[in-house]
Amino acid sequence: MKKKLVAVVIVSNGPGELSTWVNPVVDELNKINKSLCDDDKHDFALRLVLVPCPNATGKEFFVANSWNKFELITKSKSFWKLLIKPHSFANWPKKGVVIFLGGDQLWSILLAKRLGYLNITYAEWISRWPKWTNEIAAMNEKVKELIPKRYKHKCKVIGDLMADIELNREVPLRNKDKHYIALLPGSKKAKLSVGIPFFLEVADHIAEENQNINFLIPIAPTTDKSEYLFFQSNKNPIAKYYSSKIKTIKNLKDSRFDYVIETSKNTKIYLIKKHPCYEILKECDLAITTIGANTAELAAITLPMLVILPTQHLNMMNAWDGIFGVIAKISFINRFLTFIIKNFYFKKKKFFAWPNIKAKRMIVPERIGNISPRKIAKEVLFLIKNKDQLKRIRDNLHKERGEKGAAKKLASIIINSINKL
């Protein structure tokens, strides 16, 4: 007898969620289904719905499409049209399940109601709509404790999806005499406009003091080397505040790296296109990173990090994406927003890095404010010399990691939900 087609719809948003949440869950889902006997196997239409999100880059569609794992991917700009007229995009099976794996939990609830499907929410910190979701897969017991008593029966603690990051065993990155520092300037234009000139100068200052340190940048799948050239040039108004520039970017052959940047001060920085490249990052001594989902990924591989957010360029918010970028072009609004953010938001918010937010204490150092590349370089040099301090950071990150196996458990919940349809 021919099996009925069931829709499995994953809702997500940014590059971090796609690589560390969506990809492993999809792989486990297919693996479990393949292991079932023929009578129990399911024919499901695997679809990805990208939703509006201020942390998205706009290139998530192309990243997910390159995996060749979904029969349909809808872009975030099409979400409202999808919600209103889903059949204008595809035929939707009568039965299905919508899984929240990034963005706003409300979007997956709305889509599930619109399609008449079950809803499963992966709750990393909190389940915001327990009344309207069918099942909740929680990262830890703390999430479950926050759910009202009458909805707790919907919740199952599965662990931390970030903890399922797998490291491939490859040839060691370096010999014991060399130090490697990873630079993560961001993936969105607003971050890159500050991050690239700032990080280039940090690297130059470090290299000036210690020639035994190599630098690498894992290129986010939503960026490319041309953006590095653009944001260090005069086309980027923030670049004028920094002296370091890119002299050349050269392709590399027969190397674990794809390109090498040489700065105007002869510092070499290696670029990696492979994503994710956790096995390489894992071998680094330290990462210098902006705030964002990347701090959760670094924490998952227990890589010590220095998290920075230079606030001296907030007045240049016309470089920002979205509605802030539009309204900030009006000078008095720009000044007002800058004042509010500096004097209220930054003072009220305790932590910015995900491992610190999760632990509710300072596990990895954060430097937020009017910071200079030279000051960051001095702190990095201090950390590199103090192996005990780096080990303490690494140990604390390891303690805060959630249980492994979350992707497999969530895939099992999805399969069980399909069985109930």
C-alpha cells in the first residue's frame, strides 16, 4: 500500500542556527527513517522556511540550498506571503509537523496553525507559547521549570543541540611551537564594517609584539573575500579610523587554508572557506570574536574567547541593516538612538556572550565600550602567555555545555509525532 506523504517543515533564520541546529537534526531525521523497516519508513516532504530576523544575513537561502537536503526552501522575505497563501508556493500534504529551530517561536506557531500541522518547539532558553505548541523539546531542566505547570507534560528535556557539534579528525593544524588565534569579525554588513578594520589592526599590533602567532579567519558562508576588501577600503567610512589595510589576498593551493591576507604591515592572516571548520578552530589557543551566535558555537567546542564590541562607532548606524539603518539616516534620530543604546541598553544588559548569558556569570571575558585595537592586542598577548587562565576558561566552558545527543532525540520526537498523524 502506498504511504501517505507527510510534510516536515523546519522554521529557522540565521547562519548559526542553520549549521548547528537545522543541519544535524535533518541528518539524524534521515538516518532514523532509513534505519526503520520498510513498513515503518515514512515518505516525508522535507521543507525549510526561513523567517524574518534581525540577526539573519540575507544569504541563508543559498547556504541551505547548497546542502541539497530540502525539496523546498522559502526565503525570509516571502514568509508573510507563505503564511497568507501557502499553496502559491507548493502543494502541502494534509498532514505534517512544523519544527521551530530558530527565529521567533511565534512564526512557527502561526505557520503550523495556518497549515493545520502539529508544532514542535526547540526551546533553548524559554518556551514562549507553550499553550499553542504540541510538544516542547527543552535544552535543560531550567527551561522546563519556567513552563506553567499545566503545560509541563508537553515538555521533554533533550539536551543542547550545540553540544552535538562533531569534530573531524584531521592532520594537526600546527606544531607545538606555534600559537593560532582565530578572528571572527562577524558575518553581517553592520558588524563587518567595524570588525574588519578593527580586527586587522588588532592582528598587526599582536604580530608586532609576537612573531610566533598565526591568525586565521573562518569565512562565514554568507560572506566572501570581496567583502573583506570592501570594508577595509575608503568605501567604508569606519575604515578611516584604523591604519591597517589589506595589501594582498592570494589564493592558496595544497593547503588547509583557502586564501592568505597580507596586511600593509606584513601580517599574514589565513582564510578558511570550509564551514563549519570546528576541527581547525578547536586547535586554536584563543578566539577574538564579536557578539552573536558564534559565541555559542565557540563555547560548544570549548574554545577560549575574548568577546569584543567597540561602541565608539554607534553614531554611524546608517551602516546598519533593517529599520535602524533607515531611520538612523536622519541625524537627530541617529544621535538619539546612540544616546539611548549607550546610556541605557549597555548599562542595563549584564552579559553579551552566550556562554555568559547561559551561566549568568562571566565565563569568557567581554570588552564592551570605547575600546582600541591596541588595548585588545595587549590583553590577547597576556592571555596567550597565561596558559592557566586559558585552561580555566576552557574548563568552565566545558562545565556549562548541555548533554549530547539532542539532535537524535529531537529527530525521534519528530518521527513519533509523524506516527501519531
